[in-house]
Amino acid sequence: MTDETKRYVEGKVKELMAAPSCCKEAKAAAQAWLDALGTANETEATKALIAELEEDIMPIDRLIAFTASEAGKKVFGEKMAKDINAHGIEIKSKGAKYCDCPACTAVQAILEKKEELL
């Protein structure tokens, strides 16, 4: 991995950790990766980070289905679920493959560098 890629990903990892929509497991993997930079554990932490992020990124179809469900309405509330659902449908129509919340946006940027990270 080049220094440029490392700096870019480090910035995106910090964005991910600051995102209100970032889950605790992703925050933990992100912090472990930051802590491992430049150490013998860097490769292992990179693989763990990527695995966690691939698990966490929200495909747009799943977001749309969840926000239309009773579970989604319980999590977000009726109005917000409806608004997120409409937003999901709109961005899907424009070609989005994933949720565009701050966490998913950071995750997508990190995963775009996956081959360089490994």
C-alpha cells in the first residue's frame, strides 16, 4: 500500500468512526486498524477491517426493504422511515448500489481501495 493510499484510507476510517450511523463493531475494527498501522499486526487488522466493512455496508435494496418494514419503522419512527425509504428509492433510480449515509459512504470509499490495502 502506498503512503498516499494509507493516508486516504486513514482519513476515511476516521470519517467512518465519526459518523453517527457507524455501528460499534465497525468503530472497534476501525480503531484496531488505526492502532495497528505501522506494526506487525497491520495486515491482520486490515483484513479484519475489510471483513467487518463488507458485512456492514447497507445495499440499497436492503435499506429500502428495511425502511418499509415494521422493524424499520420501529427503529426510525414512522416519518423518518418513510423519508429514508423515499430517499433510498430516489438514489437507487440514479444508480446507487448502497446507502449514502455518512458511515456507508466512508465504507464504500474504503472498500474501493481494498485491493491496494491487501
